[in-house]
Amino acid sequence: MSNENTNHPDEKQSLKEEYDDSATADDLDDSKAKFLNGKSGLDDQCVIEVGSEASFTGLGKDELMKYASDPFWVRTRMILFALFWIGWVAMLVAAIVIIVVAPKCPKRPDQKWYQTDVVYQVNVKSFKDSSKAGTDGAGVGDLSGVASKVEYLQSIGVNAFWLNSIYKSGDNSYDNNDVVDHKQVDESFGTMQAFDDLRKDTKKKGMRLVLDFIPNHTGKKHEWFTKSEMKEVGFENFYIWAKGTGSDPSVNPPNNWVTVYNTPAWTYSTDRKEWYYHSYLPEYPDLNLRDENVLANLDGVLRFWLDKGVDGFAVQGLQRLVENNETSTDEGTAGEHTVDQPENLGLVERWRGIINSYSDKPGRERVLIANIEEKGNNTLDYHNAGIHIVISDVLIGVDDSCDQECMKDKLMSTTEGWRGWQVDNENSPRFGSVVSEALQKAWQAFHLLMPGTPIVYYGDEIAMKNGVITNNSDPVAKLPGQISRDPYRTPMLWTSDLNAGFCAADVKPWLPVNTDYSYSNVEFNRAHLVGYTILNSFEDLVKLRSKESFQFGNIEIKIYNDILYFTRKAEGFPGYLVAVNRGSKTAGFKDIADKLTLVYDSSGTNSVGTVFDTKSAPIGFNDGGVYVFEY
């Protein structure tokens, strides 16, 4: 059956020829689209070809020039050009106005870590013993014990700590000041590896570590002294030697100089047949700090520990480093020829130069600390010579009898220079025994929030009291007119367990543990339902100290209605009022601000965050309060 819609092959060929013969020039133009095989039945396909070269249909040059000179377009271009420059100038003026008028960011001083951190002083011997019964050093605190309490220090806000002497010392050393090797750790404290581990761990945690530096003297068993006593070449003048006087030079000392304990400062050497000078005990002969060999060796000691990553040194015996060169001179006024000699300042400058050479990057500053007994402008002199923190002694020994006027005078007695504040130390009665419990938290606020660096002696955060000693261990107590320092150095009270967690229960501690250890310890202070403890107070105050006005604000100290107070204000930041009520009158601070917001209450009875009218800020008798205000 045929299909009428089916084309015959001959018919297809005829149609192709007809199409090709009818093609024109326009059909072959590459710039145009062409339909190929688009007729029905031609190979069953349709193909579209497009030329590869596009045609340009824009305006020519003559046409463009006609528009360019047209008044309408000239005017339009000028208007747009003017609008562009007006907008640009307007934005520039606006930027300048914003910079000038807008509030500026408050200026922050370039403070170093030793100006912002709280420094915690550790008597290693009394801090924590890691030894077991029957092992060497059992009953004596050690470096591993310190390492075990690093997290505790961090938890109370301490980021820098100072270890009292850990150096290898003479036999039965009481305070490890009779150094026999400045570059070794005393066996009772552990090994150098224990120190390295402690430093590695604390450095990883971002904590600072300060050591004692004892340049004034060595132990009598130090090889330097042994060689000097025998006049070995190079060591003859390592110490202060002088011949005796009178018909028997072995009996009559060179002069009448005395020690810090008011005892004779000269001891005769039967080997050398001369007298050697000592500022402290006879077992601590003074180095001759005018001898360059001595100084070079001490420089090496500093560099040795700095290379181990130590962040600074507390210079011991700083005021007695150098004596009058004329050893035949008799002492007039107490300390006239042995205390605060001008050469001391030159030595500080020398050691500061070494310290500075290691302070190579921001945040890695090294520091020199020293405790100075204030006389005239000596604290400022030592600060200017290079001591970063001059520790003030004005708060040491302050008890309840010091009223608001007395305390104000003490706080205002400081001179220029960055101060370190202590309320006690290893040589003075403990703060917890001197100040009544009712007043302890208030005085704690003053200690931690004054301008300067608070230096906290171990146990002060729980107001440890003096220990009760029956068998004295302190060699100084054997001297006329001196008392034992044992009560100020008793073991740290950690728990209510036997020996207060200082050492194992079956170990005898080197000094007796305080009898109140069952409730005056860290564990008890952190227990629930015991009220607002002295440790709670310490932690809250350390947090407050991080505020800008406490970090670098100005201070003003005043008395109002038996209220002793000071304000701390840093420009651009909220101000703070710190007050303690030494009377029974109502506080009023209308001259400071309209409103005060409570941020700390030593009694723990008032709610932090409460806003008070300045006419009646709530501070009970012997209580302390801290308020924030806008000004």
C-alpha cells in the first residue's frame, strides 16, 4: 500500500537543486543566520548557521561630536562633575567632624605584669611537703609540693609567685640564706629537675616566677669563703677582711660596727689571723662587692637563673650591700657607715642592666624587687636606680590601735615610685594575729586595692595566725634581745586533716602546725554554709583589682565621720570608693557621686549590686565596703 505523504527520492533531489539554484548573495552572507534543510522531508533535520563576524551598529565619530557639543549634554556633565566633588568634600568634612567630636577611647598606660598581678610570697620550707615518711626531706616543704599547689594559686587569682631562698645551703640551715652554691637547689627542696619541671609548668600556664637573690653574703662553708680565708690567689678580697686593733689584734675588732641584731659585726678567723665582717650572723660573712671578681660571679648567678626562665629577683639585704671603705671608722649614728651607702645604687644599676637585657619582648619583662626600711628619700633613690618594686613596710605590724588618722598618715607617707604592699612577712608577726578578726577583711581591701603591687605572704589569704612554739629553731632567737621568728613560719594550713595537709600524717613537720588548723585552713574557708570567709573576701578583692581604675587610676584618701576611705579613678572608666568604718557614724559621700553601687561588702550581709543613695552608704563598725560610681 502506497503512502501519499512519502516523497520519492527523485523528487527530493529535484527540490535540492531548486533550492541551490535560487540562492542569492544575501543568502551567502556569513553575518546572517541561514536555515538549512528546513523544508519538510529534507533529511529530516533543520540546521541554523550563524556568521562568525558581528556587525557594529553604534554611533559614528561625527554623530558623537554633535552630541558632545550639545548644550544640554555639556550642562549635564558639569552638574554631575560638581555633584561628585561636593559629595567627596562632604564625606571628608563628616569624617573629620566624627574624629574631633566623637568620644575618644580612654588612654591606658603601658603597664607591665608586675604592676597588674598579685605577687604571692612562698616560704618553700613551710608551704607543702610532698615527701613520704622515712625519706630525706620529710617534714620540710619542697618544690614538688609547690608544684602541686599551682592550680590553687591560680584559683585565688594569683598569677605571680616569689620563692624564698631555695639555694644549696650549709648544714641545718634555718632560712637557706647561708648559701654554699648559688647554682644548685638545696637537697631538702628537691632537685634541679624539680625546679625545671615547676618552671615549665608555670610558664605554660602564663605564671611568673621570682627567686631570692642574696648578693650581700654567702654561707661560711661556701668555697669562696674557704679559699678567701686561706688567701688563695684570686679570692683574697672576696670578703671584708681587716686586722684587729690594740695590743692583741685577735681580741680587739677593727671597729665597733654592729649587725642588724645589734651584736658585734666582726668575727675573728684563726686561720687567716684577721677579722671578717658580717651584717647578720657570723655564719653569713659579707661579700666584698667592691671586688670585680665577686661582681662577675654574681652577674653569672643572675644570668644562670634568667636563662632558666626566671622572671625576676627579690634582692635580699639591699641596704647593707656596701660598707664604708674605711673599716677603721667607728659607728656614729646607727648604720651611718653600713647602711644605704651610695655605692649600693651603682650595684642596682648594674643588675638592672642585666635584667633589662633579658626583657626582650613585651610581656617578658624581668623584675627586681626589694624590701626597704624607709629613711628619708631612700626608697625613691633605690627605685630610680633600678628597683622595679620597692616594698613598703608601713602596713606591717599595723593593729587595731591604729585609728583612721593613723592609717591615713601611713598610706600617705609613701613617696614616688612603684610600691609593693605587705601586711606581714617571714620576719614579722602575722597579719591574722595582729589585726582583730572583725577588721581583717577591711584591711585586706586596703592592702589589695591601693596603687602598687600587693605582695601576699603565704597564708595571709586565710589570715593565718602566729604559731605556738615550744622548741625554738631560729638561731637569731639565741642572740640578746631577739625573739624567735618560728611563729611566723609555721606550715601552711590546707585541710582539717592531721598536720593540716602540709605533710603526711605520719611525718613530723619541721615546725609545729598551728593548733587552730581544724577550722583555720583553706578547705574550711571554701566549705559551704560557713558564711563569707576571709578567703572568699580575698578572691573577690583580687577580681576587683583587675578593674581599670584599680589598675592605674588616681587615688585620693580622706576621712569623713570616722569613715576612712579612698577613691580610685581612671579617666574614661567608672570610679571606685573603698571605705572602712572605724566609728559608729553613718557614711555619706555626696561629694563623690549621686549614687553608689555596692560591689564588695566585708560583712557579707549586704547584697552586691544594690544601688544606694550616697547620703547613707551601709558600712557597719569595722566593716569595709567597695562601691562603683560614675563621675
